[in-house]
Amino acid sequence: MDTIEKSKGNKIWSSKKARSFNQNWSSETEVHELLFALVRSLKPDNVLEIGTFEGDTALAIARALKENKLGHLTTTDIRSFGQEMFLVDNDVGEYVTCVTSNPVEYLEQQQSGSFDFIFIDGSHEYKEVSRDLEMSDRLIKDQGYIVGHDAIMIPDVVTAYTSFMEKNKDKYKDIVLDTYAGVFILKKMHG
């Protein structure tokens, strides 16, 4: 597996090179480990991922669900990047449903409060990140968690997250982890 090292100051993170693109769109390996640990610890029943890409973060989440012997992941993306076969090949297919049509239409059809844990790493444009946060706010249960990637690295993600928290500061407890690209963790206290 080809990896790329990324650094900030004296800290180094790694990420896999994309399997089907000449781009480094995969989140850091350490973020995969963080997602695995969070899902193992929190033991959610219903998990949603917005932005599957090739399935690396979905694999981390699904492996945790498999070890928990509890829960199911629905992961969404605008099209197939080979993620469904990747997850099946890694023996977690029964823990995952891949939605590769229009994720917005799928999410709009879901009942409010349907998910215990949501991971956002889809579009990185302000309008779409804001939409994903607003949809997640509707879909997450009270006491549920919304986690997102690129909370430090990508200006549109930072701005969308900051705007969302300004409007919802009384609803959520939050923290931004200073990983390479940044990870936010929100806990919904009440609707």
C-alpha cells in the first residue's frame, strides 16, 4: 500500500494514496484509528457517513461495528469509487449499506433522529458542508455524535463549522482536535 506522509511542524501523519485516482483524497490513517476507537467505545446502533470515497473511513467504522457485534453503517457518496466491493473484500459488507445515488435525496427521506453517530467528510465547499451539518442536526439523536474531517485544513469547512456552531452553541458540546486536517466532535445535548 502506498502511503503519503504529511507534516505540520515536527508532527507527521500518514494517509494512503487513493486506489483509483491520482489524488490524495483519503483522510489520515490516524483519523481512521480515531473513528474505530470512537465507534468501539460509543457502540452506536445506527451510523451514517456522508462522503465515502473509496471506503477507508467506512472500513474503520464497519470494523468497529463488527467487533461490537452491534450496529449498522449507511455510507453515502455521489457515485461509486469501488467502495462497496472494497468493504465486501474486507469482510465487513454485512455491516454496511452503500448509497451511491444522490445522497441529498436519500438523507432528506430519513426520519429525524435516526442516527446515533454521523461522520461528515463529503464535499468541502461551504454550501455543501453547511447543508451536511444542517441535515446531520436533524438526523442525529439527542446524545448522539457528529464527527467531521478537515475542520482546520480547508477554509470552507472551517467557516461552515464555525457558522453552524454559532447558531447551535446551546444545543451541542464541541471540540476540534488538532490533527493534520482537523477533526471536530459534536455531542448533541438536546433537540
